[in-house]
Amino acid sequence: MKAVALGSQGNVQVTSCAVPRVQEPTDVVLQVSLAGICGSDLHIVDGRDKGCRPGTIMGHEIVGTVHAAGPAVQKFSVGDRVVAPFTVNCGVCFYCEQGLTGRCERSLGFGFVTEGGRGLQGGQAEFVRVPLADSTLMKLPAAFADGQTFEDQDALFLGDILSTAYGAAQAGRIKVGDVVAVVGLGPVGLLCVQTAKALGAAHVVAIDLDGVRRDKAVTLGAVACEPAQARAMCDELTQGRGADVALEAVGAAPALDLALRLVRPGATISIAGFHTQPVYPLPISEGYNLNLTITMGRCHARAHMEKLLPKLLLHQFRPREIITHVLPLSEAAHGYHVFRERADGAIKVLLAPQL
């Protein structure tokens, strides 16, 4: 099969490798219909998230159909269309029972295999093996509530970035009528705009240097500005108090610096972005004086998928609107390039093995 593998730093390569097989009774093998390129993939490829073995198949955003199933798999049959979260989970350990599926005692992430061999090959390939299938995968319906066909492009985001955005918005404790600042308008940030609105925000201030992404945020119901204007915009909407909630969707120190400058006393800052630097110089006295709550951490995607699917089927979210490119696996290097460089208006880039 064809697959997108980690090459030298900054590069991926399309390679041929064996189709994965069922190794454990609880495994399934999926035929991948659609896979996303994520900012977390760029962290790996560009060397910020270290420790991934060269040659690892990339990708953790996966929709596909069951190609083969182990003898212990009870919930899925060959031909079922499913979406996978970005990590597998057992469903029965202490953390899974708390809804912390991203911290399952048996958690492994797709698209990251260490030099010691721990991890899982990813889904930017024609096929992918999924361990712990019954507790990890979710079956997909054929149609929306109004009968429109529920396409793979609608479903893909459940397994990672829609769940990440929703989890961050929930952790931000958004209340009806709040003013919410979203710092960074990549795919997660644009979905943060949607989830903040869905949770009742009266105004979402969407902040990015990129005009194309600001324009997209406006179509999703936000007011948009560059970082230099963000505090003034938040003050205008709050009688000078500052934002009630900030969602940081970049994963970089300057974005978190800005979030800290935008909020009022008693606010919550919820970090959705994946920070790869080991240390951040938090101005703790300022945070103390503002009575801030700061929340962060890996999304528990599998726990959110069950809640988000019905909302998605009722058109409460419009994730497909952020897709700008759908490319064959053979053009993966180009896909990574345009996503990294924001070239050609790129926001969300997908790979379709059948193309």
C-alpha cells in the first residue's frame, strides 16, 4: 500500500509498505477514506515534537471502513464506516471511566512510533491498524437529521480538532452572553469560534495575522482583528473589562502572552494549542492578581465524540467550511508544504487515498 512516512527533518515521503494485519483479537484494520494533516503532524515533521522514529507513517485524523476485524471485536463488522479518535483507549481503566480517554492507561497515539517501537502507525495511508477497536472507534450514520448524506468530510473532525475545540471551549466555562477571544485561526481556532458560539457566547473576537483566516472567522459568526487591535476590540465589547474567556489555539508563547493580556479579572484561559516548549514564563503574580483560571491538556476526543455527533447531525457545527484542499497521497509533500506555509489560502488540508 501507499503511505506518507516521516523522512528527514522537515520532510515527508510517499512510500510503499505492507498492508497492516490484525495482530490482536481486539484489532480492526481500516481502509482509510480520508485523513487530515494536523498541526501536530507539523510539530513532528519539523522536529519540535521529538522522538518519532523516521519511517513512521504519519497522521492521526482518520475516517474509513472496516476492512478486517479480529475475533474479539463485537461492535464492528467488515464494511462499517467509522471514525477514529487520535488515540486508542480501553474504555474500562480509571481514566476512561472518568471521561479522561486521552489519558487511558493503554493509550497510544496514531502516527507516532518511538525509536523503541512504542506507538502506532498513522492513518495517512491506504490502510491502518486500530487496536482496542470496540472502545476506540465510533460507527457513522449515513445521513444528517434532515436526510442529507453525511460525508467523510463531515465526520473526520470528530476524532481530533472538533473535539479539541469543543473540549477547550467547555473547559473555558463559557456562559451565555460571554465575550470570548480566540487567539489563532488555524483549523482548531476556527472550530473554537464555532464551539464558543454554540455554547452561548454573545461575541467571539477572532484574532490572527492572516487576513484570509480572519475573513473565514467572520463568515462563522465572529468579529475579527489583528493581534494589535485585540485588546481594544475586547474592551469595546465589555465596557472596558476584557474578555470573559480566552481560547488559545496556537500552542506558542506569543499566543499565550496575548491571551493573558486580553482577559478580565476572574476570567478563564483555556489552552487548546499543543505547546512543544518545555517551559513557559507564566507571570504568576499578574495571574494571581487577576484571579485567573488557566486550563490545558490533551483532548479526550473519544469522550467528546459521542456528544458531538448528534450536534453535528443537527448542523450545529460547520466543520467542512474550513477545508481548503483535498489531495491524493501522492501529493502529500505538497500538502504539508501549503499547510505549513499557509500557501494557496490553505487552512485545512486533507489526504484522500482513493484519489
